[in-house]
Amino acid sequence: MYYTIVSGCCQESYFVSSERDKQGGSAIQQKKGVVSLKYTSTRDEAKSVSAAQAISQGISGEGGLFVPCELPHYSYEDLTELSKCSYEERAVRILKDFLTDFSETEIRECVVNAYGGNKFSGGHPAPLTLQQNGELNMYMLELWHGPTCAFKDMALQILPHLLTKSLEKIHSDKTAVILVATSGDTGKAALEGFKDVDGTRVLVFYPENGVSPMQKLQMNTQEGSNVAVCAIEGNFDDAQTGVKKIFTNEAVRAQLEARNMMFSSANSINWGRLLPQIVYHISAYCDLMATGEMDYEGEEINIVVPTGNFGNILAAYYAKQMGLPVHKLICASNANNVLTDFLRTGVYDRNRPFHTTISPSMDILVSSNLERLLYHLTNGNSQKVSEWMQQLSETGRYEVDEDIKRTLQELFWAGFCDDEATKNTVHEMFSVENYLIDPHTAVAANVYKQYVGNTGDVKTPTVVVSTASPYKFPGDVLSAVTGEEQPGDEFQQIMQLAFITGTPVPPPIGELQGKEIRFENHCRPDGMTEAVLAMVR
């Protein structure tokens, strides 16, 4: 195994070669040079910080996102060994290669606390299930078996442990004020992950009319002495933009400093949130190897990701760059198809109607993590990335160079579908395959079929990322399954959905009935700063 330099910011190097032990056949890591992987900013490649600093800070001072200066590279032998490991063991290995200022013991503690015990139902945090859909060789990567029934648990159960250890490493005794903008799932997962964690306070902003009733109920009934929730009169982009502005507001940061506090983030702009997502993409391939689906070295898979903020599919991109054999990264969008247009044309233009859909976690027009991809594709040209982000801020639009366009089209295939097609896919998957999916997963399944229809690629094993339990969206899923709108409140719809489909209601959803509503706060986007300051007083 060796490290590939992905930008020119690092003065220290870390190279690891992988050989085969002649007697035992195990991979031997031979470390050469200084074992120190650094992180830089997408808007200032001169910056060089440790993993602990990147995770603690969340976002760089000038507004850029932290990215690794190097990527570990995994050989076929490395993947073969990982295929024999548990999910926790895979996570330890992968995180260790990125968090070089953490000891293996520290990383193992974080992993066990996140994924051990009974936090994830079924014994495997990210199980892979086969869905033979006609001629399609399709696997569903179920990432919703955690405490909030959404894929965000995969990262937000471990981030609090990474963050508290990071604060210790940078010798900070400050309270971390975690600001979160959510389009539905991140908010609850962050609240649950950071609930009553010493040295932290968590404030979540969500669009008042832009999340499902169940998502709203999950957030507003959240327990914990260090949590707060606030609805905003706007959409997710308003919430995300507001949080970023607060992060870089010197006056607000000074007020926090006076209270011995500092900002951090639980959104995927924080590297500590994005890194754990790389694990489950690699783990899915390893599970396919373990079952014998992967017949030869280098056999490729497709990965289909429903995404709005580009974090989940960016994690798959990192996995590919690390040596995971991936043929196509398939980006699935709903009616807010800004990413589809960008990946097809190289033009990013958020100047378009905003659609409130039945897949609300993807109702996003400003995809923050795309900035990280652009930094890598420009070979670390932070000036160019900064110019594009400035254009986006001022005009709502930018266009990348022709060579970047070609690279995007080589790496990605992009498609989208509207609510009607989403419901039709939910209905078809249940009626034909007897498999119940949520609207976000349905968008991914629909776009995958579009991909097959356009390319004829039916042979490549394909992992479709299933991001949420269908019971987080009971009304829409129930109407899709039955073909007509169903009366009743969310819990009546849940019971009816369980009865009709014969699927179990996840305990974290069923237990919400009758819980006390703790938060009913709301504000305009321009009042978010005051809401934050009120919380930290």
C-alpha cells in the first residue's frame, strides 16, 4: 500500500509499500519517511494542518474546505484482506491511514463506540442485499439501520468521538459549538450523535417546510441538555449559506472566544463527517469479494448515489481514487437537478426554480462538497476554485474548463427523476421485487435504470446506495405502494404501511409516538446569527 500525493501542499511524505509475506501470505506495511498526512484548504493550498485541527475547526478560516494532501492507495491484496474483516476492522484500517496523528488505539475506541453494541440493528452497520431486478445485477447498500434510520448515522455516530479526541490533541479546552444545516436527515443524526457529549453544544437549522413530518418530529423531540433546534423561513440552501456565513464571521467568532467556545461543524463540510463515508463504499466491495461476486483482480462495480450536497458520492470518488475498482460513479438527483446539468455540461447554475419534493434531503441547489472535487481535478489550484466559488456567490453560476468537463464525464454518469417517477419506482420495487424503499433510494434506482437504458451496461455489478428507511416518509411511500393518497397522521400511515407490506417498523420511528415536543423555534435566514448567540449565552 502506498500514498498518492493529490496536491502540492505537503512538505512531508508518507509512502507505504505492500509486499506479500512469503510464509504467512499477509500484507506487510513498510513505512518510509515521516508518517504524517496533512490537510489543506480548497481556497488556500498554502495551509497545512493536522487531521485533528481539520476536524476540530470544521471549515477553514477563509471559507474553504479541508482536503487530504495525499490519499492512501489499496492494492488487490489489501482489499482481499479487508474482505475477511468485520465492518469495524475495515473502519479502523481505513481511518488509521487518514488520521495519522491518532493512535490505532484511539481510532479503535472511536469505531467501537460508534458501531459496536446494539446501535445498528442486524449486526452489520452497512449490509448489502441482492435485488435481482430483471437482467440487472443490482445490490442495495442499506445504510439506515442506525439510531435515526438514515445513512447520516454512519458518520455522525463516530464524529463526536473523533471531535472530542481532536480537541484534546490541539490542546483546546473550548466548548465546541456545532452548527448544522439540514435538509432532513443530518439534523437528527447530529443531534443524536452529540447528545450530552461533554464539551459540545449542538444547534440545528432546518427549512420549516422542507423536511418530512417524520424528520421534523425526530428533531423537535430530541433529548439532551446540549441540543437546540430552529426552523428557518427558507430552504436548505438558505440554511447552509447562513451557517457558512456565521462560521466566517469574525465578530461572532470573537464573542465565542470570549466565552471559551469555538465553532465546528457536523455537516459534510467537516472532514471528520466525510471520511467515515469512504468506509462503507469500500466495505460494500469487500462484501462482494467475500461472497465470490468479484471473480478476478480489478473487476469493477458501478456505484449509484442519490445526492444533493455531493458528500456521499464524493466519498465514493475518494474510494475510487484509493484503488477501489469503480467503472462509473452514477449521480442521481431529483427535480432539483443542478448536479445532473453540471456533470453533463460543466456549467453549474443555481439560478433555477427550487422544487420541494418527496425526497427532501436532496432538495439542494448549492452542493458544498463539489468544491472539494474541483480542487482535486484542478491539481490543487485553490485560486481557480476560489474564483469559481466567488462567481457562484455573486452570480449563482460558473463554468469549468474543457479538460475538467471531460474528466467529469469520464468519472460520472448523471441523471434525475421527478416525484411521479420516484413514486412509480417505489411501487415497482415493492410489487415486482417485494422490496420496500424510501423516495431517495427510489431516485437512485430510477436513475440506475436510465443509465442502463442509455449505456447498455447490464453486466457490471452495481451498488445502489439506500440512504433512509421508508418509514421516515410513510405517507409518500404508502401512497406509492397503494397507488392512491392515504388518510391519517404519520403514525396511522406507519401502521398501515407495516400491515400492507409486512415489513417491521424500526423502533426509533415507532417510539416517537407521544414524545414531548421540545423545540418550536423559528427565524428568518437573516436571524440565524442571533439564534446562535442566544443559544451560547
